Amino acid sequence: MINLAPHNKLGLIIDSPLIAGSGAAGYGAAWPPGLHAEDFGLIITAPISATPRKGKAQPRLAEIPAGFLLETGDHNPGLRRVLASHVKTWRKLKTPVALSLVGGEPGDRAWMAAHLEDVEDVIAGVELPIPETVNLGEAGALIAAVRRVTPLPILARLPLTRAAYLAKTCVVAGADALIVGAPPPAAYPVDGDWVEAPLGGPIVLPFTLRALRQLRDMSLDAPVIAAGGVQTLDDALLCLELGAMAVQIRSLAWRDPAAAHRLALNIRSFMDAEDN
Amino acid sequence: MIQTRALLEAREEAGSALSLRLRAPDLAAQLVPGQAVLIQTGWGYDPFLRRTFHPIAIDSESFAIRLAVDGDRGRAWLRLAQPGAELDCLGPVGKGFILPSRARRILCLGGGDAAWTLLPLVQRAAALGHAVTLATDALSKRQTIPAAMLPISVEYHIATIDGSAGRKGALSALLPELLPWADAVIAAADMDFYRQLGRAIEAARVLPPKGYAQALYQMNFLCGTGACQACAVDIAGGRRRVCLRGPVFDLVDILR
Ligand code: FES
């Protein structure tokens, strides 16, 4: 068992270091064939905003060498409708669920976190993606505002290229764990138009590894979760060796659910062998 | 939806392109014409995304896909695959065509390469005793579906842009004479054609009733399960995921 929020009195105990992250299974109900909630220690939902967002018009997807760019514009039905349609599913799952709360207006995330009070027994934590462009003060304020209104564990998702810069501030402001993180944004042409979005797929792994190496040397008092580019057991173990307590997958679940399921089994066997 | 390894049984020339017959009984048994299969291409992580195909033939044990000649790296890799190779497939994705049981006369309209994806439906409809007319267009005779691939009972109309077979021009030119005959329309083409079809139906029938015409919305899927949101388009009065709501829609919903 791994506690991703050791300093939070609620804790966030996961029974596998593998996390279905960034909406790998949508809001916890869109499972690819052969992959199940039980394969994971934690499920982090697709982005949820205070009000519904239509997201970006097509094109949303561009293929690049060894990866892709996916720009959904945080398309989602808004907090109220997500809760109305999914709380029942989450209640039935044996795997804990964390909600990814994305901002719009200042204060949106704190407003959403405050509205989770009634479902705190169902939700294991909240993920807060930290925007690429914020400075230290803004990042700290964003976390602190949510910290003030909810006892739930906060997982701060840091931009990979700025993780070292932002990490300490986020922990001091109240983040229970750090997710490294959000891949760098990029642009690629599609059918005479452009897709501008964070990188996705195996191309991201070297960015994740660099961020992990930087954080390893910072003696942070918070667990680190690796997210970005992990496709194989070797990739996952590399992240764990670099100090990550858990590893998140997304594109692997979408592209090759059978391989994701194998990874889930193998990582459990590896952890069991380590424990014995 | 399942993930399975399909055995490449045969490669055949199909018009100007190549068709691959893939044996995958568990997947073939679930496939409905118009649904998609997502196939992994390449050896490693490049290309990373699966390629989307709408099968051009389906039987109880296998299905076939068509590879037109284009500049895509994934399809180029598939063109090199030899019989005996195993291909990783995810499918079926989405909702396929529904054979309108009460319609006796079914008009199938295929624009360009998409016309080939109508073949499994044409076969099924003819086998069930529907009167079927297939009308397609292509750049030239080389890209047209050979008549020998169709059941003998199917009436077949062709339009070619260069006039090398059938009527010279585009498929839309055939609509005024064919639409009044049809009880139901099944289409696979592009959005421009769907708009023309909508107008032609209105002209022929006063009001295009819901359920009268079904149309295939073609796009590339990433996950096919509704998780990634890559396939959301403005359709049926909202921004919806084609892999869940489609890829076959009522024409009224596509045009709305
Ligand atoms: S392809 Fe992923 S949601 Fe449709």
C-alpha cells in the first residue's frame, strides 16, 4: 500500500502504483476493452470545469513522430452534471477516484472544491493542473485557495518544463502530492489548420524523466507521481527509480489497452516481489 | 468492443487500391456494416495512432479493409504486410448502419473511396430480399467498384469525373432520377455530398423524414471508447463524440 498524501489526515491510499490519469477512462466509465478500474491504484478523471465547456472545434488531433497533440479545450459538461452522472459509478468502484479540476475564472477551482463537500466520502482527492504560464505567487495562491476549502488530498499537476521551479511553492501552499506532469505545449498543422496542445504519447517520457531527476535532488516533503510518456514496465520502473511513488498512464490505455493491462499486472507483481 | 490480433489471410487488388482480408472470428462476428476497426501500424511507437477503417467486406470469420494509395505512413506500412502477418485490431467502434426493415427499396450512395464501405451493407440488404440500387462516383473507371463484386440483383449506377465509365460527372447528378424510387437511403461520402443529398431529398420529398437517410461520418478515431474526446464534432444539435454517437448518423442530424 502506498500513501500519496501522508501529511493529510484523510490520506490517499492506493494498492497499486499505476494510475489511470488525465481522463484515460474519461470520468471513470469509458474503459477500453480488457482494462478495468481494478488494474489501477487510482483513477484521475478527465478535466472538470465549474460550468460546461464546449471545447475546441475540429481539428483536435494531430499525429507527430512517436506521439500526438490532442487539443480538446477541456471539453466537459461542468461539475454539476459530472457529479450527477458519475457519483454512482464512483461509489461502486473499488479504486479511489480523484477529480481533475480546471480553472476558468479566478476562484473557479476553489468554488468547485467547496462544492465537493457532499461527496467527500466518494472522492479520494482533487487534481489541480497548474497552468504553463503562472508565476510562483499565482501557483501558490491557486493551491492555497483550494486548500482552504477542502480537506481532500490535493495533487498538483506541474508543467514538466517548470516542475523544479514550481514544486516547493506548491507543497508549501498545501499540495499533498506533485504530479510531474503536464507535457510541453507544441503545434502541428492538420488539413490546412493547426492543432496547438501539449505533447502526448511516448515522446513525452524524456521530459518526465528530466523533471523527476530535478525533483529528486530537491528533498521535497511530498510524494511525486510520474506522468507522461510511460508505455512499458521498464519506463515505469525508471520513473520509480527516480523517486516517483506512482506512475500515471493515459495514451497507452487508449492505444493499446492489452499492453496497459499487462503493465498493470506486471507492476503489481514487481511491487509484491519487492515487498517480500 | 474487443482488442484482438487478426491474421492477414490475403492481399488482393481492389480497383486501383489494395484490399487486405483479415481473419478475426471474434471481431468479425460483432461487426456491423459502417462500424470502424482501429488497426495498429508500424513496429514500435511510430506511427503512434491506430488507423481507422470501415470494412469493405464482412463474413462470420473475417473482414476486409481497403488501402487506397496515399501518403500516409501507417497505411504504407500496412501495404507491405504479407499473408501470415498478425495485425492488432480494436473494434467494432460505434454504431453501424441499421437495415431499415420496413423499407423495400434501398438506395445506397457512395462518394469516391467511401463507396467501398457500403459493400457489406449492399450484400446484406440484397441477401435479405431488399431491392437495392447502388450509385457511386469516382475519378475514373479504375477507382470504381467492379460490378462483379455486387450481388446480381443489385442495380448499379456509376458516375466518373473523367467520363471513362457511366455518367460523366459527380454522384449528385444521379440523385434526381434515383431518389423518387427509394424508400430509404444509405450514404457514405463527404460533407459536401451530404449537403447536396439533403437538398435533393427535400426537393424530391417535400420533407426529409427522420430515419429516411443514414450517413457515415468518416474521421480518424484515437481511443474509440469515448474517453479521449478527440472525435467530438458539431452534430445532432451539439458537440458530440462520433465514436459513441456515430459513425453512422441520421442525415438530418449530420446536417443540423
Ligand atoms: S475517439 Fe476517443 S472519444 Fe472518440
